[in-house]
Amino acid sequence: MERKRSIVHMDLDSFFVSVERLYDSRLNGKPILIGGSGDRGVVASCSYEARKFGVHSAMPMRTARQLCPEALIIRGDFEKYSQKSHEITEIIREDVPLFEKSSIDEFYIDYTGMDRFFGCFKMAHELRQRIIKESGLPISLGLSENKTVSKVATGEAKPNNEKEIPYGMEKPFLAPLSVRKIPMIGEKTSHTLYNMGVKKVQTLQVMPAELLEATFGKNGTMIWEKANGIDRSLVTPYSEAKSISTENTFEQDTIDVKMLEANLIAMTEQISTKLRQKQQLTACVSVKIRYSDFDTHTVQQRVPYTSADHTLIPIVKELFKKLYNRRMLIRLIGVRFSHLVHGNYQINLFEDTQEQIRLYQALDRLNTRYGDKTVCRAIGMSIGRRRFNPFNGVAM
């Protein structure tokens, strides 16, 4: 007999806004927009007071200001948010047997088997209260037998509340909700469903899975399963030791700084693309050099969570300048991103424009479809279509 699972989803409410309010209580109760202040900037986060006017994250700042003229606009401090995220991660790590950090402000916890001893909902409630007390931040939770239903339950519990979906009640709980509440159903998918006359999850539940598969491919089956409260995915243990890196050993030792810089830029582009493909962000950048006498040096720098080339490349170049002080031939260079968490690139868009967002999305689609370096910075072209294996460090 299959053991019943107990999966908790925790999500910090309007995380960036809540952190700002923690440092400045004058912001409490006011409509807040966090993001780029220019007309072409994008809303990275907004308060519930602003959402009442129809504002949402990833919306152009100009539109948000038109919808909510009285909103206060804050550029945001991602370093501050990263620190708070780490603080809450440590509280959870101390308290639970198995957890997954799915983004900077979201967590899944596996309490399976613990209900015989303490009661999973009671344990989750106590952990939530501890996080609120120690961090000063509001957080909501959902508990059910799988990740999808728990995530939806958290959304229904917000703001700053909790909700349990008993075993066997997954389908009735989901049925009356809008299809947009199902994770993985975004704007395009929901628009297609609306055109099919599907607005509520209940309609999805009774549709033949084959029809959804014919319309959406493999995703159609996943949509049908999620709508019916089926999700077999496991909670992936979180580890900040995860990293992605690449190295290049030159055929001939070199002192050509321009060529070295071109390699570093190309390597940074490639592994930051890998981050975005895996929906990950890095909080630590390292650069490594090995001189011709095999003397090896590494320097690293903590950074606000990001996966953006235009943020990471200047950091890599600056670290290289710090390292390269002997003015002798170099045998090897390497770049490494560590302290990885799951999260979409969009959450770092404080001064980025919609054009920059679309550019990254277009570049990543092309490089995923046609291979690495199909499109890259001009300086990277100077080293040819060489690719770097991020797992074994070998240049190909």
C-alpha cells in the first residue's frame, strides 16, 4: 500500500515589499511598486494594496503607475532580500527533515510519516509562527498530499495565513477555482483554454486527457493531472553547495589579456544561459587562474541572486583584474557560479526594461533550439564556436 504523503508549501507574502516594510514602517498599508523607475522599467513586486488596482509583477511600470497613481515606487535592494531569504532558509533547515528551496521566497517541506508523532499541520503551523517571530516577515502555507495542491492552497490562504487540504479532498478543493490557479497554466495557455470554453478547474477535470494532449502536447497530460490533484513529483533536498562551472586550459600558455577576457565573457554567457534554462539564480561568483608554473589562484564575490549576463560579466571581469597581478603566462582560466537557488530571471529586474527581458528570452530560445553560441556577444565570437562543458570543465 502506497504511503500517504504530507507536503507543505510555504511562500513569503509580497516578499520584496515585506522586507522593505521591515526596514521602514512608514510603508505599511500603502500601495508599493518595486522595480525599475523609468517608463520602460518592469514591476518586480507589488503590495496587496497595489494589486487591488490590477497591478501585478512583470507588468510595465508605466502601466502600473497609470493603474495606481498614488503608489510609492522603490528601486529595491536585492542584496537585502537575498540576506533575508538566507535567514529564513536557515530557520527551516534547523527545523525540518527534508525541504526544497524552489525560489528565493518559496519552500516545499516533506513531513511524510511525521503525522503519527506530532501532526503535520501542527508542526507546519509552529514553524510558520517561528519564521514570523524571528524574521518579522509574513508567510503563508498550504498542506496537502502533493506539491501542486499545496502550492494552490497557499495561494488561497494568502495573505499571511494557512490552509490544509485533507486526503481525498484534492479534486473538490480545486474544482471551483479558475484554471489560472493551476501551476504551469500561464497567460497563453489560459487564453487557449478560455477559447475552448474552459474557465474553471472542474471543466478540466472532466475533459478527456487525450483532448488536452492533442491541444498542448505532453503538457496537456500534466495539466489534466494537476487539475485532478495528481502530482507525483518529489521534494528535492536543498543544498547551497550546488554550483555550475567551466574551465579552459589553453593549448599554449598566453598573456593576451584581450583573448583571456573574450574567453571569460564567452564562458560567463554560456553558464548563465544554463542557469536560466534550469531556472536557477546564483549568489556567488568565482574566477580561477592557473599560471604557467601551475600556481593557482581563485577569488570569489557574493552577489545578489541573478542569472543575467549583463550583471555577471562585469563582476567576472573585475575579479579577473584582481587576480591577474603577476603578469606572467596563463595556462588555465575558469568561472564558477555557486549558492544556487531555483528562481526565474524576472525576479531581478529592478532596472531592466521589457526589451531586455524579451532579448534574454529570445536569445535563450535560439541557443536552446540551435545550440550554444548560436547568438552571443561579438567579443565571444573571436574565440570561435567553442563550447565549454559545465560539468567536466573541458572546452570543446
